[in-house]
Amino acid sequence: MTRLPFTPLVASLPSSVPFVGPEAHERALGRPFKARLGANESVFGPSPRAIEAMRTAAGGVWMYGDPENHDLREALAAHCAVAAERIQIGEGIDGLLQVVTRLFIAEGTPVVASAGAYPTFLYHAHGCGAVLHSVPLHDDFEDLPALAQAAHETGAALAYLVNPNNPMGTFHSAEALSAFLAALPSDTVALVDEAYVEFAPERDVLPLAVDDPRLIRLRTFAKAYGLAGARIGYAIASAEVATAMNKVRNHFGVNRIAQAGALAALGDQDYLAAVVEKVASARQSIEAIAASHRLAAVPSAANFVAIDLGGDPEAAAAQSHEVVATLAERGIFVRRPFAAPQNRCVRVSAGTAEDLAVFADAFGEVLTAGPRLRAATS
Ligand SMILES: *Cc1c(COP(=O)(O)O)cnc(C)c1O
């Protein structure tokens, strides 16, 4: 058999991607999901102005998109009140994670992240050969002092943080993040994934004016702006880092339909505000569904809520696995956290009233039927 010259690093990696998409479940199920509440997408969709802009851009799709993403970059600079040199556009946060990991990670480079961290970061970090040191959450919050300490102990190049956190929804305010930056080693980069920042209380978000060369913030049009399928996001970093990203990024990676959609979505802040309100009300509905079963919900600053199944965490983790699988069989897509003890929860994305009614019915039945339900119905 031919032996292909894979690099030793690539040969050592598993041939798998971080997520099984809902479409794979639907193919296995033989029908589409009735409620798609597992990927924290925005069921409310993008602004009609963004849809119109993308429709118009579609006719010009024979052209490559502007590799400098100039118009969107300038608009984001104005919107964020930072210099355009500090902004880099990419194929969603996922694409930007690949760029940033390539900038700072070689084989054997230590990185720190929380246990159960967003798998796409881990995927790209491992893809560059990182040695991962993970730190447990503390009361379902990312443990900032422990992350900083781990960075000191390991000499980490990167400390990855998701704020508001996925999968728990917990949020660290500006004060805590400033203390974290102060506590980090002078040569550790804080990579802060702000996929859900638009849902967090605005006054508590670390100001964008904080221009620490060690700070890279990643944001996206996928969640609050409702453009997950368009694959577009941005980094706010020091000018030095944003410029360095030009060395390795996929320069025609962001297509022109996405650029047009993101620009129009950014320009419709009224629509964004309305979505943020709908999400807040959906969070309350999910909390009420949990409360109706005497279950606690982790207070969330994002567009999803982690429902705590309660009791012994290990038993709850087995139950959450069961609940997610049984709900999938019933046409409802939700997910659960990867790591213990957070995997005692079921994570439900903000849905429409209709989605949540479908979820509430099935969730109630699954909880009452208990763990034998699946065996009985399958
Ligand atoms: C959803 C999510 C992303 C994905 O962002 P894209 O811009 O769609 O790539 C990144 N990070 C976290 C923590 C997420 O939950």
C-alpha cells in the first residue's frame, strides 16, 4: 500500500470534526427536526435588510469577494469605535480560531482553556500540535484566577476563554476580565471568544477601548445577527496581531454574499435589539419550563439556557445523555455540555414560542417516563 507523506502531526490526529451536525441526526432519523434548539443559532433569522442585501449580492457571486473585506471592516471600526487596523474579518469565529492558533501554536506549545471548552478551539489547537491544560469551571463560571495560574505554571502561549460562556451561559464582567488580564503572564495571549456578547448586559462588557496587545476578542454574525450559515465573523485585536493574521488567513475565504449580508445586518441595529429582546423572553420561558419540573436553570447571558437536572451530578449526567437522545428521537434537537459536572445539564437554545412549546411537551414526557422510556419506545 502507498504510504502517503502525511506530517507526523497530521498522522497523529483523529479523522473527526468537532461536531456531529443536526443534519446527520436528521438523516439517521429519516425526517427533519421539529425544533432546532441545539446549536444556538438564531431562530429569529437575520434582518430583512440583510436578506435583501444577500439576494442582490447573489447575482454578483461570479466575482471573488473583496479579500480586504474593506467596507465591512470600516463599518465595524466605526461601530466598535476602534481603528480599522485592529479588525480582521474571517469565516466565522471558527475560521478565525484556526488563524489565531496558527499564529501562536507550534508542536508542543502549551495552551490553557476551561474543561469542556468549545471544541472547535480545541480542534484547531490540537491541529497545530498544542499541549492542552484544562481547568475545571468554578460554580459553572470559567475560573479566571485558576486559568491565569495555569498559564503561569505551564508557560501557556494562549489562554482561551468564552464569555458569555458556552455551554453554561455564565458571564464575567469588565472588572473580572481586567483582573484576569492583569494576572496573566506578560507573554500569554488572552483569546476571548465573544460569540454571545450581544446578549450580555452592555454596560458590563469589557470596553473595546482596552487595547492590550495580549488581548484578542472574537465576535460573530452567526448568533445574534442570525447569519450562522453565511460564515462570517471578526477579530478585534492589537494592530500588530490583526496584521499578523494576514500571514496565514484564507484571503478570499469570506464570500461576497456574506460580506454584503453582514454589512446590512450591522446597519440594522434596531432589528438586533428586537432579537435580543425576543431571546431574553425565550430565556425566561426556558427557565419557566425548568421550574415547572422543579429544576434549576443556570442564569444565562447568552441565547440559550442550561437546565440543571439536579440531584447527584453523575446520575444527572446519565439522565441528560438519555434526555438529549430521547428528545432527538422525538424530533427535538438540543445538546448537553461535554465535561463533568456541567454535563448534568441539558442546553436549550432560545426558540420561538412554538419551538419551546414543542420542547416543553416532550421534555415533560421524557422526564416523567424516566430512563426506561427509550428502551420502551425504540
Ligand atoms: C457558536 C460558537 C462559535 C461559532 O461561531 P462562528 O462565527 O459561527 O464560527 C464560536 N464560539 C463559540 C463559543 C460558539 O458557541
